[in-house]
Amino acid sequence: MPTTREVLDLTIALEKQSMALYASFAKLFAGDLKLHDFWFGMARDEARHVGALDLVSTVLELEGKLEQPSPVSLEDATIKRLEALHAGFGNRAKAGLSLEQALKIALEVEETELEDLVADLLKASNSDEYERCLRLLVHDLGELSYMIEHNAQDPDLLQRCDALVNRHAEELRKAARS
Ligand SMILES: [Fe+2]
Ligand SMILES: [Fe+2]
């Protein structure tokens, strides 16, 4: 059973990798201001997730709860899968990557259970950050869906993204009701 510190540290490290990936896309597409701003916005929101998790970690440290078993479970297999996925994505963020390919990678990143892990950790800490984080996520994925709709000729990609938006929007509705 991993400790809360272990799960938080790992989640933060993976979120930083998402942030770095989107920041590298912002640089890759810097020639088009709209594209640059879109990717940079995605990177900034990952930075906010990192900040929220850091805050939770600090509060739990003060409360002496960081070394307790994590309230959110995390399988070794999941960790390995997420790490491998992220390592692979980093290698693909190179010059020559098309916008459609970049959008596809972003969707694959967002489809992993990483954001669910972030949400579960924030929820378990009873922090206001939970709802704020979900709201950001739904907004971001909505933008991703818009970009896919207008820049990728792939109805399947759009459908997957919309399904993801709906899933997180449903969680947000639940969070707002409680
Ligand atoms: Fe995130
Ligand atoms: Fe994300």
C-alpha cells in the first residue's frame, strides 16, 4: 500500500510531464499565435493541477498525514503504463509533427487515468481545489474538442474527445451538487 506522499509525488511528476509536453507543443506551433496560445493554455492548466497537488501535500504534511496509506489506490501496473506512455509522447513532440498528430497525442494523454487520479487526490483531501480543478478540466477538454473539430479530419477522434468532456462534466455536476 503506497503512502499518500508516494502517490502525490508520482502524480505531480506525471502532471509535470503533461505540462512539459504541452509547453513543447506551444513552442512547436509558435508560428501561429492562436495555436501557441491554445497549447500554452493547456500547459498552464497542468501547472495549476501541479500547484493544487503541491498545496494538498503541504497541508497534509502539516497535519502529519503524508506518511499514512494513500486514500487513493494506485497499482504498480498503472504507474508503469502511465510512465511509459508519457515517455513515448515526449519522443514524438518534434519538429514536423502535424497539428492533427499533436491533437491526437493530447487526447491520448487526457484519456489516461491521470486526471482521475488528480481529481481523486483533491477530493480525498476535502479541498475546494477539487471543483475548481474539474471546472478547468472540462473547459480545457472543450477547447481540445473545438480544435479537433476544426483541425482534424477524424470523426472518431472528435467523438472520443466529446465522450471525455461529457464524463468529466458529469463529475463536475455531481461535485457542484454535493
Ligand atoms: Fe492535469
Ligand atoms: Fe491533463
